Amino acid sequence: MIVTFQRARTEEQREIRRRAILDTASAMLDEMPVAAVTLNELCRRVGLAKPNVLRYFESREAVLLELLDHFLRQWLTELAAELAAGIDVELPMADRAAAVAEILSGSLARRVVMCDLFGAQTGVLEHNVSVEVATRYKRASLERLTTMTALVRKYLPELGDNASMFSLQTMLTAGALPAYSTPPPSMQAVYRAEPDLAGFHLSLEDYLRPALTATLLGVLPRP
């Protein structure tokens, strides 16, 4: 869907336009990988000339960084509820660790676009942005990491200072795995034609669950 706008004259109108740009980029990511989202196509879909879009975001990468932070904030809010509903704090440490890994892997697997963006941030999204945008994004990232660390530590206080390392490792793992769980058409054809090779193709959750469980076991204190 292509949207057209009148000239934005008030702060409210400018915020509506910013939101429309972000929403359009989000819709594009439901259709295509991060690398295929171009500024030209974003401008066409949102119904604005490129100079007008650049008044709100200095580059395609700036749009996607802000969108990633928006996704992270949404996810952490929902994750807090999922952990609260799914973990009994009276359980033994090993059982709570297994539950945390299970909930995290399922929650992240339902957010493939967010994971894909996270995986692209260092190699793609953090390029072609100003120091101001980069600083703002990194400060926001630190806040998200702090929030996630507090959530993990709430249910696994035994982690102590390792909760921050586990949280960061979780996101790095989640960012790296979508490329393996969504193979290109040629690889999908191979897996269909050669069932004995299909073991290389796992869902994102199937990859994440053992990876997060192993990471937790590595940083939890020994009994």
C-alpha cells in the first residue's frame, strides 16, 4: 500500500509521518530480507520524495536502527509477561534455567524480523549513520540490555554478574541464526531431494533452545 501526505506543518503531523515511515519499513521486512529494503522503495511505498524522507531519517540504516529498537522494546515488555507466567521461582535452579531457555527461544523464534535486524546491525545498520544517530542507538541498546539482564536475574539470581553476559550472548546468537533457519530456495530444494541432509535445516527455535540452554549451563554456578 502506498500512502500520500500533505506537507507536515505541526509536530503532531511530523510524528505521524515518522511513524508512517517506520510502519512502512516494518511491512517491507515482512516481505523481504533486510538487504532488500532500499531507501528508494521505502520512499515509493510511503508516498514521499527521498529528500522528504531524509528530513526525518538521515539514511535507510537510521530507519532500520530505530525500528530495531522499537521491536526490542516491544519484545522485552512481552517477555516480562511470558517469564512471569511461565516460571515458578520456587523451582530448583536447573528447572528454572531450562524454563528460561525454553521461553526465550520460543519468544525470539516468533520474532524472526527482529532477530534478522539484530544480526545485521554491526555489519550493515551501523554503517552510513552519523555519530549522533549511532550514539543514540547505542545508549538505547544499553538500556535494553539492562532491562533484559534484570529480567533474567529475577528468575535466575544465581547468575549474578553473568546475567549480563548471558543476555548479550542470547541476542548475538538470535541474530546469527536466522540465516541458517531460513535457507535460500536452492538449499530448500536440496533438503527436499536429500532427506539425509535435512538435519542441517532446523527451525529458529530448534537452534535457539539447545544453544541458550548450553550457554546457561556454562555460566550458572556449579552445585
